[in-house]
Amino acid sequence: MSDALPASIGTVVIGGGVVGACVAGFLADEGQDLLVVDEGRGAGSSANAGSLHVQMQSRFMRLYPENVPNMELQLPLYPKAVAFWRELAGSLNADFDLKMTGGLMVAESQDQLDFLGVKAKRERQLGLDVEILDRAQLDAIAPYFGPGIVGAELCANEGKLNPLLCNAAIRSWILARGVLLAEGVSVAGIARSGTGFAVTTTRGTVTAGRVVLAAGSGTRLLAAGMNPAINIPAVAEPLHMNITEATAPLISHLVQHADRMITLKQFGTGQIVIGGGWPARQDVPGGHAEVELASLIANASLAQHIVPSIGNLRIIRTWAGLNTSVDGMGVLGAVPAIPGLFVAIPGDAGYTLGPLSARLVADVMLDRKPGEDISPFRPERFE
Amino acid sequence: MSGFVIEFEGEPVQARAGESVAAALTAHGIRGFRVTRSTAERGVFCGMGVCQDCLVEVDGVPGKRACMTVVDRPLSIRRQRHGAALAPVSDAMPPATIDELAVERPELLVIGAGPGGLSAAIAARKAGAEVVVLDERRSPGGQYFKPVAVAGDDIAPPDAQHREGLALVAQTRAAGVVIRSGVSVWGAFQRLEFAATSDKGETRRYLPRAVVVATGAYERAWPVPGWELPGVMTTGAAQTLWRTARRLPGRRVLIAGNGPLNLQLAAELHGGGAEVVAVVEAAGSAMRAPAAVAAMALAAPGLVAQGLAYQWRCMTGGVPMLHDMVVSAVEQRPSGLAVTLAGGGATRVLEADVLCLGYGFEPSNELLRALGCRHDHDGTRLVTVRDADGQTSVAGVYALGDCTGLGGARVAAADGTLAGLAAAAGLGHAVGPELARLGRQAASAAQRHRRFQQALWDVYRAPALAIAQVPDDTMICRCEEVRFGAARAAISDGLADAGSVKRATRIGMGPCQGRYCRPLLEALIQEATGKAPYETSGFAPRPPFRPVTIRDLAGKP
């Protein structure tokens, strides 16, 4: 949409990534009129690498041990979020290259395996389908690991998908439902106006009855600028990703490590995507993230250490994207202090949780009872 | 003749020591190298390590560019099949950190050993700077000099252009410059950090105090149905086969494009024994632009004489010159490539074994863009913003030659001297009166050769590619095998920027990193939306700028 924005609309969704787009899609399915405003094009989701995370990521547990109780609070949502992706593929009649092949978190020492054992026990209590495998059991289902791997935690609920296919299908869906999509448009401020809002953008002001903040880490500043100011302590995590050229099917699982930062998986294209939390640099808050050589070296060399045969593959591209982290949980629902304002930040694994989180927020906006208890994720918990 | 017997798919092939695998196989009539996802064969296209279409497996190691792999021992070569299985590996290397990479901290790093880079290195060294030159090819000289890499009684000796290159390389070495050949610089990061991997698989980090980027150019795409067929290659690729390996690209060669390089190639291949079916020039005859010819003669009489000599050799050799015509389609027939030419409302079909396309160049500016150097888009291509001494918008980064916009080898050499002196001065070295005089001479030579280049472009002025006329079933992205129709469909779905079309269609996601499709996609977007391309409208620069093997990042076992 390159022309002027509408003067007024029912709902403005700020952020056109997977969450904002899906909120808009679910509301448009019910006949509501919406405008999605996105500073970039496809927002953060354009950089996602397609892991469907379920088990607690050792990276977050290590980085933010104080968040572990919150991570456990949201954990039961994860397998449901993965199942919801599958439902969405069905209802959109789209091919997401979605594979529910399970995830392996590998260990290189008895200590690491013990850590996984403790983690798995807790996860089982919270409803996840996990088990600990020794090396022989691992080789039976994943005969490609290097000599240093002693065992792994298998989480049957995990999988992967190709975000490029998902984003394209979701975009087609919402455009077909009549959602207006304004890309390359920034929001300067949101003022309350009558019973609604006046959203000032780089392409004019739009009045709307309701506003959804689905701008990832950008939500923090938008919320802080409201009257009254709303505290949503979302921070951007600039992360590094790599992709190789194609090879024959080799790695069916989503692979992680108990003590090192990595995700490793193979797309249907045959390409292997290597990521897992190595930092990118972001010189200006809110600006573009740039890849760093240190992360490329560390991430790629770790990948061949875990799966040696991919050492002969070539990396053809790297990129950086922004993950959003809050307190180990998502921020979902209505903001009580400002009627008509909603927040939709999914949580640590934003893409995995994206469509289900959007569904839950859309349900609240449609005055339906969400299918899950979202009270732990209420936006006012930081006040 | 010294040589080796190499194997291709189990069949023996006699190769010359020092030639590329691509040259050896081409000389034996082998044109199909990599096999794509759709099981189509691809051959040598760019001949300079850019397009990734000549990939082969060498001694079991996948992903080797045949054009960049030198025959220095008996080799076993196989076609690189898309998505081929990996051989099991048991010797995992430990995870590495950046601190384990070898680091070099040259005072001045020069990237590219063509006429511009070498001239910059000489000038900076003379002013007292410690200079390291990195170059991807096995021998320095770049795409202009293309040094002869083979030896033997049956090998035509170096010509004047070769000898000029050898002299420049010798002068560079004599000045005390370190030249490292076979080293690919694939990463450029903030604060002048560079990553490079050698053809032996060793990765190093370079942390220079200043850098001169002289990475040249590669040929633009000429997208017509069939331009991805084996046997269709760039003029530069055919010239590399002949000038470096003394191998002909084929028996019957059709050369088509716009500009004097096509004429030079025709003269060289004719002299080497090929049947040059025709030279097809998009521009009219030079006789239609007498003022421009006169301007060229005034600016650089030697170059005009050289051009006339090429023309004379073609004429006396009976090579037909077809003006005001372009290639509009290529088709593989059992007897060879059927090439359709169009112009003036007429078409005709010529048959050849090899079609060379030389329709102009595109700057190799990815390192400069990654460093954050500002660029302007002149409507056709990006031009690096820099001052008369080559200083870019980023402190300590100098740039010159075809990677900054196009100007040819002579302009690059002159600008190289200026940039080398400026870089040395910026590093605190005194530029004495003798060097200052050298600088003034270079400045005036640069000016003169720019006038020549401008007049040359006037002589060769031809209609631009009519992007609207390219049929939907024509390949736009060679790597991912995406056709124009898919690009047009995505744009008419409302995707109005290159990045979004890339993510929706996979255009530009292959190993060449969008070098050929990106300008085509931008032209399609401009045609559909009226939005002219600008500095950042193309694909963002993403390292590695050459695919890099994971093993080569992990150090040695």
C-alpha cells in the first residue's frame, strides 16, 4: 500500500511480523477492519530461522536464571503453539515445510547429561514429551553426531518450518481478508483521542478505536510514550544466523546443545540453518543489526564440531535478526489502564509462539474466552 | 608440454599444468559442470569465480569452482550435483573462537591485484607504507592483464598486454609489496576488520590501519531465454580461457554484446584458430559517431590504434560484424546452440558451439557496501562516493577502479596511484616532491582516460535492455532457477522492494548472492512501480561475499 493511510479505522496493529499479521488476520476473519503498520517490511519475522522450540532452551536458562520460573509458567503453551502452527497451515491450506521431527539437545559430558536429566524431569511434569537418550539410543535415530556427543534430551514436540513460506502465506491470507498493510511506515506516537486513539505515523495520522502493540522490542518505547506511560520491559536481542548450500537429507531433528549456543536444522530445500543465539551488533537502538565475524566463526565451527560431515558444506549467507526477550514470558492481552490498548509479545521463542499468542489476544479483543489461561502474561504485571 | 592426466566422471582428460579445471575440461568439449535442483546442467559462465555455475567436486570435496581451481596435480573431478549427500567425516574439530584465527595487521591492505590495486600498492609503498595485497586469483594481474598460466612449446607467448601486466607485477614486488594470491576476501566488518580464506583453506583476519578496495567488476546479465545453457558464457570467461590457458572456448564461437572487449576477444580467438561466427554489436557502426571517435583518438591514440588493429584482424579474417543487433534467445540443438539475433525489426538465427555475451559490467562493490561506504545510484548502477584521491565516506577506506563505478583499466591504474599516495599520506607518510609529481601525472592521466572512456561510451551507445520485453519463462535467478514470471507475479502481488521479492520468490538467495539477478529485479520493480533504484534498494550485503566452507572457518584439525 503506497498511497495515503485511511483517516480512521477500527483497529491499528503496530508491527507486521508474524504476531501482528496473525492478530490482524484473526480479527479480519471476523469481519473487523484493520490497518497493520510496519516500520520495515515483514518486520522481525523476516529474519527468523524457523525453529519450533518447545523444551526450555539452555541458552535462556544460563543467561537469565532469574527467569526460569517464568519460563516454566509459559512452558505448557509451547507444545500447543507448535500444534497451532499445524492447524494454521491446515486452515490456510498452505505448505509451511513444517516437520514435527522432534528436537535433540545434545550433551558432551556426564555433567551436561545430568543437567538435561533434571530439566527433562521438570519438563515432563509440565506436560512435555521428553526423554534422555544415551549415545547408542541417539545413534539409532540420529546417526550423524560427532565423537564428543555422549547423549541428548529428545523432545518429541519440537520441529521446524520454513518462515519464508509461512510469512508469504500469512501475508496472502490477511490481504485477501482486506487488511490494510502499510509497510515502511513508522509510528511516531499514539495519543488517546475520545474513546479511541490517534496514531501519528510518517504517513499521516490515523484515528482508531483500538490499538494493538505487536512491535516486539519496539513495544517498550511505544508503551512508555502513552498517557499514562505503560511499562513493558521488552528488550531486543540482535542474533546471528547462517545458512549453507543444499545437501541431501541428513539432519531431521532440531538440534541444540546443553551448554553451548546453537540451533541446527535442515530445511526442505536441503539447506542447513545454523543459529542459536550468537550475538549480532546493533549500533543504534531500533536500528538494523549487523553480523559479526566472531559469531560467524564460533557458530559455524561449533556446528561442524557437533555434526562433522557438514564441515565440507559452504555457508552462502549470514544475516542478523532481532529476538525479543522480556522476563521469560510473553506479554498478552488488554492494558487495564488504557481501554482499547492491547499488547501482543509472544515470549522467548517468538516465532514458535507467534500465531497462538496472536489467537489468544484476538480472542480477548473479540470478547471470547481465550482457550488458555493468559493471566500470567498480563501486561500490567510490570507496574 | 608439462601436464597431468585428470579424471572427469571417471574419464581421463589431459590437462596443462597451471590451467584451471574449467579450461582443461572446456578444451575437451565438456560443457556441463554443475547439475541444478531441476537436474539441468550448467557450465562455465562468468569464468571468474562469481556465478558459481561451474561447481565441481574435486577429489571428493564438493563446492569447488572449476574456473578458480588450478590443475597442479592429477585431480579427480565430478559434476557437483545439487543437494548431493555429504561424505561421512569422523575428525570433528573443536569449536573455535575468533581469537584462534591468525591475525595480520598490515599498515595498508590492498584488495585486488588488477592494474588499480597494484598501482595503489606501488605508490603507497614508495611513500613508505607497509603494504599487503590480497587477490583471489592464482596470479596477480586481475581481469585486465589475465596472465598466461601455462607454459610449453605449443603455447602462444604473452602479448603486449600480458607483458605490461608482468612488468607491473614485477615493479610491485620490487617495490617491496607483499602480494598474496589465491586469497579470497569474503568479509568486511566495522572498524576495518576483514576475513579472508586462501585456496589452501586457511582463514585469516586482517586488521589493517587503512584499506584500498580495488575489486573490479563482473559482467552484467543479458537475460534471454536460454542464457543459462552450458556453452553460453561471458566474453570475459572466454577471454580468460584463451589469455590464461591458451584454450579456445569452442570451435565455432559467436560473440555478442556491446563494447570493444568483444572485438578484442574476436581477434584473439580468431588468431587462436577458432571460427568466429560473427561479432554481434548492439551499437551502430563507429562511423556514425565521428566526433566521439575523434575525441577518443585525441585522448588515447594508442588505445584507438589497438582497437583498429582488432577490427582489422577481424575484417581480414573474414569475421562478420553485425551492428544494431542483440541476442534475443538461445536454444540447444543437437548440432549446437541456435542463437536468435534481433534488430531493426528483423531476426536471424546463427549456430555456434559457444555464445559469448559481453553486455557491460557491474561493479564488485560488496566489500565497500559492507564497510558502510556511501553510494549513489546513477540509474544504471551504484557509484561509490569518493573524492579525487579515492577517499570514501568511511575514514581509512579508499576505493578505485571498476568497483566504484566503471572506467576501465587505464582510469583504474591512474586512480590507483592517487589512492595509494593518499592512503600513505593518511597513514602519516610524507609524500615527497618526486611522488607528488607522480601524483600529478596520474591525475592528468586519469582525466585523459576518463575523456577517452566517455567518448568510447558515446561510440558504443546502444539501447538499454528492454526489461519489459523479457519473456516470463526466462531465468532471472540462475542459482535458484527462478524465472521472470515469478518475479513479475510477486511484484504484482504488491511486493515493492527487492528484499521482499527475494524472501517471497527466493530470487537472489543462491550462492552468487544475487549478483546477476539483483539489477534485473530492480529494473522490474522500477518498471512496475516507477520507483528508481537507490543506494539501499537492492539486497543488503551479507557476508560471506564468496561462499566459505565451514571447515575453513574452524581451523585445522
